[in-house]
Amino acid sequence: MSPTLTRGAALALFAVVILCWGFNWTVTKLLVQTVSPLWMTATRSVIALVVLFVLTLATGDLRLPRRGDLPVVANIALLHMTGFAVLMGIGLQTVPAGRSIVLGFTTPLWVIPGAMLFLGERLTPARAAGVAMGLCGLALMFNPMAFDWSDKRALLGNGLLLLAAFCWAISIVHIRKHTWISTPYQLVFWEVLLATCVLLVLALAFEGVPHIAWDAQTVLLFGYGGIFGVALAYWAMAMVNRSLPAVTTSLGVLATPVVGVLSAVLILDEPLSLALLAAMALILGGIALGTVTFRSSAALR
């Protein structure tokens, strides 16, 4: 297998990742209406594990992780694949998919202060402006005059989605600090394996034996979530990261919330309010501003 793809192939694969992740929020929203969050996440992870086993075996990359990579395997498996996914699933039970994906993709806003504290990065004026812009978007989304503060389930759901973004941010900061021995692609299978084991234990402990009403729609939704939302997306993103500049992937992934919001509008008939559009523009604009600054300064060092 070639270590990198051509630019055209990498961009095409990147577009697939954005579509997979964007639509996955709508698919997850549909699943959590009939399947408990932990079992939904665990079942999807089992499907992804099987697919990744076949992929890594076919490409000759199925090998045990090196000891030095074990911390990052645990980090991605527990904070992103387990923590982020479970909190997202629970939050989606009470929060519209379009709003959820915008909250979930506030992650880079929390990465910036985390990088300052733990990686010694400077808070440049543009980076500070990006954080401020993103926080303004959050304030607009949580407009006190429009938000139903009496709905405790909605409050909890929104809070859990922000906590999910925070978990992903911690994972990203650790990933930036980690010195890689194996490639990210070679570790994906082991990350999903660990996440699957943890998710199955949690699901059995907190939700008991699953009672899933299997029908054609449920099979298709789980198939999409496991194959495209997890296995293909993580495999493809590992390939893309090896083939495209970091600034390209950092900015390109911001198209994911746009796909997610539009899919929620088209498939779930969710309203597309001006407030949501404005909040999304502020949050994504702030993330883009902070990301460009970070990548540009990093490239100069």
C-alpha cells in the first residue's frame, strides 16, 4: 500500500469523510429514538471493529501497537470513541441534530486554551479573536430569551454535548503532544477494539440486556453508522492526514457541521432558524481563524 495518496484521490476521500461524519449525526439521532445510547454506540462499534479488521488485514497493517503508542491508543479509544460518542448519543435524545452537531464541533475552541496550558502555545491576537467569535456564537445559540430553561432534559442534553466536545478537545491536545511510533492508520483497529470492549461493559452494567427491535430501517441505520460513520471515516481520515497538508484538513473538516445541519433539515424536517445559521457562522468562523493562526505559526517554527 502506498504511504500517501495523490492530491486528487486524497481530496476525494476527504469529501467522503465529511459526508460520512455529517450524515452520521442524523443517523444517530434516528437510532437513539428507539435504541438506548450505550447499546447504540456499542453495537455500532462492533460493526466498525469487524470492518476495520478486514481492512487492516487486507492492507497488511494489522500489527500489535508499540508500547510507546499505548497512551494515545487509550486516549483516542476512551475520550473520543467512547466518551464523545456516548455523550453525543445521550445528548441527541433531547437536542435537535442540527444544534447538536454545531455544539459537538465547538471542540477546536477548547483546544486553543488547552494548547496554551499544556503545550506552551501562545495566545496570539487572531487566536484570541477566534475564541471570542466562537464564544459569541455559543452565546447566541443559548440566547436566554429564547432558551427554555425549565426543560431540565434539554439543559442536560446541551450540557452533555458541550462535555463531549471538551472530551474530544482533551484527546486532540494529547494527540498533538504524542510522539508517534506507528502510523495513526495502524492504530485505528486497536482503538476501536478497546472502545468496543469498554462500551459493551458499560452497556451491560448500566442498561442491561439490550432489547432492540430489529427491522429494515434499524439494520440500515446501524450499517451506515458502523461502516460509514466509524470504520470508513476513521480509516479514510487516517489516509487523508498522511496525504494532505494539516491546514487543508483542519479547515476542510469544518464543512462537516454544514452537512450535518443540512441533512437534519432535509431528512428530519428540523427548522433552519436564522439564529442557528448565525451561531454556526460565528462558531465555524472562530474555529477557522484560530486554526489558521495555529497552523501558520506551527509551520514557521
